[in-house]
Amino acid sequence: MLNLLGLSLILLGSGFSSQQGQTYSILQERNGLQNVFARLKEGVPIRIAYVGGSVTAGAGASQIGKTDWRSQTTAWFKRQYPASNIEEIDDFSSDCGSLLAAFKFQQSVLTRHPDLVFLEFSGTDLQTGTDDAVRAVEGIVRHIRLADPSTEICFVHPLHRSMLTDYAHGKLPPSVFIEETVAAHYQLSSVNFGAYVAEQIRGGQLDWNSFSQGDLYPTDAGHATYLDVLTGFLANLSQHVNRHASPYRLTIPIKSDAFDAGSYVEASALRADSRYWKLTPGVAGTAIPQALVSVDSALERAPITVSFQGTAVGLHLSCDSSGPTNVEYRLDAGAWSTVATSGKPAGPSAVILGADLKQGLHTLEIRSRQSATAAPVSIHGILLNGETVKNSAVMNTAERQAPRAFALTVPRSMEYSTKSASSFHTRIPVRSCIATITGRGVVATVYPVFLTKQPI
């Protein structure tokens, strides 16, 4: 364990010049998490959300849930504040970083009303474009404060091996600099794990191989180092609470097109023609969710159409290679374009198709295309900075969870078969049944998605 008294003295006095000529510290108090500590001192229930990548999920720890920095931080809060019922909320997007999190955040975190949110993306945003990363990171912050202006936010920055050079030259790595820019603008607390570890490695107090067995994932000793840096900081902040919890004023944005209204439409919620699109299950034990996969070129016959109100749209997808894919899209009846990826065989990607749309009603259409060289794509969901509109090709929760029944009348002169029928008037559950009608050498297959009768 680290000497926490000595640690706080070292860290609070550590400063480096950034690439912009500014200085930064390993610990940044700013607003100081006053609201959450005020509530903890009152003994009220608290929800703590951890939103980030693999490091926050516990990668590298020998026992995830016990020896990783996240679970041990929650345990620290529980020990320090036994009168408060403390609940942990987890939201990890290890392959897509802040970009995917900005769109899934509403459903996965905000609906559970967190009091404190730890954000960790600098390790997984290494390959995210600067504009998208700023829109995403700032969008998450603004989304939190729009939902509840009193929620506290703290950034934590893990260390990737590639960052050691920047820290050695007194610079913040680009992904860390983006998060610190946002944190400073909104006066949010931050803890730079990476800068501290880099300093310890340069000084000979730490060895990389004992800290991490790869480029990013800490060992148990590495997670313990992160924990000690963070809890030392939190303990110091808890001693300086001088007010009751109160809302923060939301300042003007850095980027006017920040993704601050992100929402996510799962593949299973899309109305897709089952002749051309197949819903496949997710991969157990991975971050790969269920997906729509094209089984034939849909082209003009059956595009997936989503209407929405908002300013940005994208896809959450998987593809085994980079470059052009077998999926095309168009916005607002414009020209068709091919979806291209940067190629991330290890997991899903978030691809923005339109980021600067005028606020208002828009329509996204997606179709597959025939190509011998195009890479096949699995579509996990639609990313929206906004929300779908009524009567869009998106099923609501009730439609997705409960089979709908339709009346199908079959002439007595024809033979027929269904999975559940025993009469000429049958109810066909849309989720599970396709009716095949045969007669006089003619076979007609009825796909429930195209039935025109009203539900009964």
C-alpha cells in the first residue's frame, strides 16, 4: 500500500506543462464532489456509476469484483459511510470508448439516477477522432447535468504504455487532454492515474512489468495503485464539505454539436424484413450484443428505415476488416453511400454517419449490397443524438416483448400448415411463426412482418 499522507503531498505539488503551454496536476479538485459528500454525511442512499472501458470493467485483475480499482472504490465508500446504502452502477464499452457510451448512456445509466459518475475513456479513446471524442465526452457530461444538475462527475485517466513518451516530455496524451479540457470547462474533479504511474516509473519506484502485463490492463498491484491514488484524493475532498447538495449551472458548450441527447436503438427493436435480415444472438462472455446480419442483398426491396428527431446518427456494428462494407445508407432520401469502417476485428465499432444535421425530423435508410469484395457487417444498433418518432420502423417495448396475433383466413379448398394452427381461422404470433399455405402446386409463404390485417 502507498503512504497516503506522502502521496497527497507529492501529487498536489506535481505539475507539468501541456502541449498548449498550460500546466496540469495529477489531482484536480475543481468543484470537489461537494454534493455527493454532503449527501453521504447526511446518511442518504447513494448511487455511484462507473462508466468506461476495460480498465474500469476490471481487466487485468485476478478477481474482477474484488481486486480491481472499481469494486474496491465502492467498498471504500461503504466502509467510510456505513449509514448510507451505496449502490454501484456499471456501464462498460471497452471497444468503442466514449463514442458508444454517449449514445447508450441514457438507457444504461441515467435511468438509474446516479449521484456520482466516474468517467474513464482515455485508454479506449486512443483511436477515436478528435471531433467525435470531444462531442462524445462533452455530450456525456452535458447529458448528466441536463438530467440532474446536482449529479457529481469525476474523470479518471488510466495509463496506456504508449502514453509514457508524452508524460516524459511533460505533455498530456491527446485523449487525456480532451477529457481534461472538458473537465476544466465544467469544473469537474479529475484524477490522472497515468501521470502518477508514469512519474513513479521514471523515478524507479514502479516497474512496468509489475504494474501491467500488457499495454493497458493493470495487474492487481496496478489496480491497487489506482485505488490508493483515488481514495487518497476522495478522503481529502471529504474533509472540505461546506454546503448542502445543490444544482450546478450548466455553462455554454465547447462544441455546439455535442452528443448531449444520445439514445440507442437495439437491433431487436428494428423492423427488418426477415427475408433479407437475420437477427443473431450476442456472443456470451463478450461485449458483442445481438445483431442484424444481411442474408441477401435487400437493395430497393426492403431497406431498414428509421425516422428520428435530432442532430446526429450512426451505427453500432461489427466488421472483420477495414474499408467498404456490404451495407449502404442514405439520409433524408439523399444519395446512397457505403458504410466504411476502420476495422476493429476485436469487437464492435461506433460509426457516425451524420454529425452536423440540422435539428429536426430526419430519415435514415439502410440496405445491404451485393459485392464480392465488400466486408460483411453485423448491425447491433442505431445511434441517435435525439429520439425516434412515432410510426418509425422501430418497435416499442411492448411490441418486442409480447407476441402480436393476427387473423388469417384460409379458403377451405386449400391445404395449409402453421406451427400452432388447427383451424381455418388461426392466430399467428408474429415473433415466432411463419405460415405456409399450399394448394394446387402453388406455395405461398406469409411473413408476419408484411401482414396487413389489424391486430386482434
